[in-house]
Amino acid sequence: MRIVYLDSYALNPGDLDFSALNALGEVELYDRTATTEEAIARIGDAETVVVNKVIMNEEIFTACKNLKFISVTATGYNTVDVEGARRHGITVSNVPAYSTPSVAQHIFALILELCIRTGDHSNAVKEGTWQKCPDYTFHISNLIELSGKTLGLIGMGAIGCATAKIAQAFGMKVICYHSSQSLDGVEHVELDELLSESDVISLCCPLKEDNKRIIRRETIEKMKDGVIIINTARGGLIDENDLAEAIKSGKVYGAGIDVLTEEPPVNSSPLINLDNVIVTPHIAWAPKEARSRLLDVTVKNIQAYFDGKPQNVVN
């Protein structure tokens, strides 16, 4: 069985063992695939494709008539036209929940950096600022304590639940909107209440047609002054221009962003160079432990398809 992996570098830059994947059949690995034409040429008559960020569209489905299974090495699958795949008789599977601990950890890394500015203070010490200070202590930014603050989660699946537990350990109140799970101590509220009550808002939901730009001028106006916004989900959930303006005005205190509308941001972004904004390059999912789980479930997804019992099917 011929298996074509169109963009393997993101999952395995060289620190994972692909032997279990290679044991499934004749595997062709490509670090990256840049265009639809290149994807079509590489897929050829293959029945199984493994893919992460390459756009899988109608043009590919029409040209690659033997394609029957797409294994997405991610939880999100918005890069695949799943309805188009279904029409062509192509099964699509994803990998749910593999990155839950890593993403929840990253959410709080962003929150804590915005609240305490550990990196900035460390740099100030290295630059000699503390050495010149007449007092035994100094701080170069406002310091924020999380205990007693309210965390609002937009979307509370596995990642949201993991994040809520961390927040509760910090003594935060947690509320959520559009939850698929329940957790003791977490109150389910409508969006407007979440916007008006939260000190920190974290986006933990997939990107869909009905929530594109859920953070925009109109929703920001309903938020508390000085709110912190965190996005480790998808860039399209935020209108970057509106958020940038809100940060400049002080309405929003700051933002921790791991995802942007355009990735990589070759045309830049209005958020990247702002004070009180931390931008990381889509790495919340990327610790080795999470990628190992991702690879393991991907292999199981492909084997399940070969066995006639596909799992984690999204279409």
C-alpha cells in the first residue's frame, strides 16, 4: 500500500522515529509540499495521504482518482474540504486531544508572561538595570495577580477543561461559553456575559463559519477595560486590526497569540510589533511529547482504515 506524506517536517523535524509509520506500507515522505500541482504530482495513484497544512481541495480530489483516505496530523482539519472529500468517497480522519496538556500549558505560559513579564525583567537584570537601582527591588511593568480574577473560555472541550483546571489551581473563577464538557466549578454562560465578566479570555474552540472573527470591534466593546485575550486556537477567530486598535487604546491590556490569520505572516500582522502583545509561532501543539502522541494516533488511524474500521472520522 502506497502512502504519501505531503508535509512531514512539522511533525518530525528529526527527533521522532517513523518506523511504525513505515511499517504500514510503501511510505513516501516529503518535508513540505508548496502547491496544489505539486501535491497532485506526488499523490499520483496513491490511496492514502497524510497531511497537515497542505490544502486538500476539489482540484486534488478530481485529479487523484485513486485517493480514498486522508489522515490529518492535527486536531483541526479546516485545511481539508471535508464535504468535497465525502462527495468523492474519501474518508478523512483527524487526531483529537493529542495536544491537550501542551496547549493548556502554553495558554498559561502566555497569561503568566503578560501578567508578570518574566522575560522582560530577566533581560532588564542582564542589561544592568537592577544593578543601578537604588532599591532592593524594581519592576518595569504592571504586575498582575491571577487569584480572584475571572477566566472566560470560549469553547470548553478537552483543552478548555485542562485550562480550567490550571486556572482553578491559581484561584481563578472560570466561566465558559459553548462548552462540550462540564467541569465542577465552571459556570456556563452566554457570550455577552462572558465578555463583560472576564478578566482573561482564552479562545479554545475550532474555527467554523459561525465564529469567524468572534473577537472584533463589536465584541471587544462589551469586554471589561483592561482585559487580556489569549488565542492558541485559530487566527481567523480574531479580527487582528480591531484587536490591535483596542490594545493601542488601552481597552485591551494585552494579548497572547500563538496563531495568526496568515501563517507564516509574510505580510506581517498589526499585532506583531505592539507592546503588550506576545506572539509565538504556532508552537502550542509542538512539544515532543505531544508530537509523539500525534504520530502514534496517526499510525493507528491509517491501520484502522486498512482494517476496514476507520476511526476519528470527521466526514
